[in-house]
Amino acid sequence: MKAGVRALGIAESYRGDHDRTRSTLAGAVVRADRVCDGLAYGTCRVGGTDGTDAVIGLVADLDRPDIRYVLLGAIAPAWYNVLSLSRIREAVDRPVIAVTFEASDGLEAGLRDAFSGPELEDRLRTYRALPERRELSVDGETVYVRHVGLEPAEADDVVRAFTPEGGRPEPLRIARLAARAADSYVRTVE
């Protein structure tokens, strides 16, 4: 992959030690040569259903046509605020890749424990519409990938190209750091 190809990594941070109802989202624009050349922030409701719109808004606020891929560090940030990868893909007109880092039996049991009625049904509908999750080996680590807007082999190539070491793609690593820093700051000023 050429050094100047850019990906936007989006990660979330929320620490529940305050009575906050919003979670911090951070986006990091990172080139394939590992240079970060942009950051953006947003929020979504903890336990809400606005995560997809928040991600779309963050990409729009950046207004960066040079971003080729959007990488998400979660599919259900902010306590089950389930993201619709296909809606994000359609709105931002770029391939979307969700990369997660732990084996899981899925979210249905957790969703059923946390919600009921229409709140549960809306989340289940969004969750069940997600593409299948696949294992991918990156630098000896296993990550789990879902993607829309590109073929599996290309998604694998993107994840590997943006992962200099370990199993976390650099756009997601930087976005996670930025989200945690912003979240810590928000907690000190509240």
C-alpha cells in the first residue's frame, strides 16, 4: 500500500465513574506510513442508539476526501449503542472495517440482559444486519474483522497495512489514545 493512503480510525472512551450520559468518540486520520495528520471528536449517548449518526457526523466534520477507509474499534460502543456498518458506508461513501480484539459469542445475550421491548428489537435488528465476523491473524495476533464496501482479501490487506506491530491498526490505536485523553479531560472539567 502506498505510504500516503489514509485511513480514519474511530474509537470510543467512557469511564462510568461519573453520572455522564455521553461517551467520547475520537477519530484519527493516519497515513499508511504511520503519520497521524488529523484528529476529530464527537460524542454519543451511553445506552443510546445515536452511535451510527455520531460516526457519520465525525467523518463529515473532518471533511477529508483523502480518507480512503474508515476503521471502527467497536460495533457497540457506549454500552450497546450498536453501529450500522452499512449505513455508515452509504453515508460516507468509503469502505468500513470494524476491527475488534477479543473472542466473543456475540452480543445477543448481553443485549437481552440490558434491554427489552422496542429498545431490544431495534438493537437486535441492527446487530443482526452486521456482516459476519471473521478471524484474521496480524503479526501473530488474532483480530476479528467485519467489513462493508470491499472484498475480504482487500479488508485483510488494509488491516495488515495499517498495523505496524501487534494486532491493533495504528488509526485505531491513536484514536483510542485520543478518546481516552479527551474523556479524562471531560471528567476533570465536569
